[in-house]
Amino acid sequence: MEGGNGLQRKKVNEKVNTKPRNLITLTESKSYISEQFRTIRANINFILKDKELKTIVITSSIPGEGKSTNAANIAVAFAQEGKKVLLIDADMRRPTIHYTFYLQNETGLSNVLTRTAQLQDTIQETPIYGLNIITSGPIPPNPAELLASSYLDQLLEVIRSDYQIIIFDAPPILSASDAQILSNKCDGTVLVANINTLNKNDLKKTTHSLQSSKANLLGVILNNYKIGKPSNYYYYD
């Protein structure tokens, strides 16, 4: 593992396609939803102000609440602000970030944590200035054990020196222990809750799990919340 500012990144032409998809912050940057992502960015910035908080976990209670879409758009929003951003797909059970950005996923986080690839060989560039990505890599048999390893702590130390914001897309809290482990290691956690599937008991279990892992819960994003005319948007509390 090599640190410093000399990390070599994979070139754009190694991707399957350089055009991102499902990124409303790019395709409809002036839309109301994009503005909500900028609001989320601003709120996170207020929380991070005067604090050494760089690593943020995006997770949810259950699958299908929109955590990966939110993680991708939040990463883009920070890059659009001029920050140097690293988005890491830490959902090594059902990874999707490589689909969103049309990236190769032959090597990624799982390879780094099993020491079958060097960190600098897994960092991929995107067409979005300032945004780099580490995909999940091949699905391993033991994701939780890999995230709990001391090698991840070493990884965090290296990437913290190279990026201003590091965002982890983690598995749902109630599906696996991965997000709890990662939240304990990172500076803050943002929970995504889909208003259409929101279950108070699940939310209570999730917050209790995060408290048990001593996670720093920064806030909750209500996904698909409706107000006024029938148009969906994201609300951050």
C-alpha cells in the first residue's frame, strides 16, 4: 500500500463506458432534486466545519431505500463544489456503484483488503473532475471480516491524506454487520430511509445498532418524500 499524493489511478479509457447513469446531479443539475443534494452537501459541510471529519458511511435499514443512489449523487455534489472526493463501494454483497458509473469491477476494495491488489491499482477516475472511485471488487465469502481487519485501518490512513471527502456505500444495517463495523471506523454515518417503505421498528433497530457500534450518526435522508405538487425529492434532517 502506497500513500502520499503519488497514487496512480486507472485511466478513463479502461472503463466500459465513460458516461454515468442515474446521476441527477449531472443530468438535471438545475432540478429541485439536485438542489436537495446540494442542501445535503451544505448540511454535511456545516457538521464537518472545524472538525477533522473526512470519512462518511452512507447506509440504510433495509435494501431498496436508495442508499447507493444517494451516495453517488452526494459524491458528485461534493466534487462539483471543488472537493477531492473518493467514493468507495463497501457493499461487497450487492455492489452497484460500478454499474452507476460504468466502471470495471475486476479489482476493487475486496482485492485491497485481501492483499491481492495494490490500492493505487484499484482507484478509478471518472469523467467528473475531482471524483475517483474504488469499486467493490469480486464478492468475497467474508465481507464483514475484511471490513473488521486492521488492514482497513491502514487503508483509511492512506486515503485520508489524499482526499478531502471519502464516502463509503455500505450494506443495509439490518441485512449484515458490515455497516456497523464500518461506521465504528469512520468519522460519521448518514442513514437513508425511504418514506414509502419506512418502518418505525426497523428504524429503531437501526439506530440502536449504530449506537451499539458507537457510530457518529450525522443525520437521516428521507428518500421520496412528497410535498405540494406530486414530485419526489430528497429531504435531509
